[in-house]
Amino acid sequence: MTSNPEPILLYGTCNWARLLLGELGADPHYHIVGVVCDPEYYRDAHFCGYPQYVFTDVEKIFPPDHFRMLVCGIYASPRERSAYYLRAKQKNYSCVNFISRNANVSPSARLGENNFIFGG
């Protein structure tokens, strides 16, 4: 495990989030501090074994200058995922890129933020 894994929040509770949690949880570079969802999706204090928080007041618990997010939103809807991303940005969160250690990414690739690249 790396000495200082980055503390991150995962924003979204869809099936895509379950897959990301499995990948992120196995990566020593990240420490998942919790899962964030909109109030209408909050069902329990935990999601897949991680503490779950409502997005409305998340910045009071996890200040954006100390925590970053990975926004999954809804995989099948890029428009919805974009809306989730913009809500995170409005709260001043920066977003991580998750790139699997087993991914093949060209050294010349230019990435923005909030990308997921799985192995293979």
C-alpha cells in the first residue's frame, strides 16, 4: 500500500458505481472515504460496505480542498453523467482519473479529469 493514498468520494450509486468501487478499493493509490448520492437515491447509511452521504451537504463533511471525487453518474446516459460532474464542480471538487494498472494508455494521450480506464 502506498504511504498516502488519496482520499476520494465516489458520486453515484448505480451498478457502474459498484464496479468502480471494486476497482478503486483494490488500488493502493486511493482511499475511498465514502459514496455520495442525491437525496432521492439515499436508502441506507452504507453502500457496498462504504459509508454513504447525501450530496446536498457533502462539502461540509468533506471539504473540496482536502477531498476529490470520481463521478460515475449514470453510465448509459452521458448527459446525466455530465450533469453529475457539473454539480461536483459547482461545489469546487476536482475529480480524479482512475486508470487501472492493467490499462494500456498511450504516453501521448491527453486526458481531462473524471475518466475511468479499466484494464485491457
